[in-house]
Amino acid sequence: MNSKMEKMSEDIVAIKVAQARTDGKIETLGVQINGLEEKFDQRFETVETKIGSLNDRIGQQEFTNRGIFVGLILVVLGGVAKLVFG
């Protein structure tokens, strides 16, 4: 009976040691996850900034294209008017 109690006591100690190791690994993983979250946040902010600047460029390009298109229409209309009235 005594040997069974000693064996159970040894098993309990082994379980406690394993649990402590597991807790340490969980804490380490938590720290690693926090580091990855910070890196992700930084990269996400960079991507947001780049997308914002691309939106600005596209808006400027559309404005420029519209201006060129309107200018071409005016030139064509001027040429037609010159042929008809000139």
C-alpha cells in the first residue's frame, strides 16, 4: 500500500512539473503572439497609407484625363465650327 502511495505521489509531482513546463510554453507563445500582432499592426498601417496615396493618384489621374478629354472635344468642335462658318 505504501508503494502505491509513493507511486501516486511521484506521478502527482511529475504532473505538476509537466504543468509548469506547459504554463511556461503558453506564456512564451503569448509573448510571441503579441510581437506578431505588433508587426501586423505596423504593416497594416503601412498598407493603409499606401492605399490612400494610390487613391489620391488615381483621383488625380482621372481629373487629368477628364481635362484632356474636354480639351480634345473643344478642339474638335472648334475645327468643325471653322469648317462650317469659316
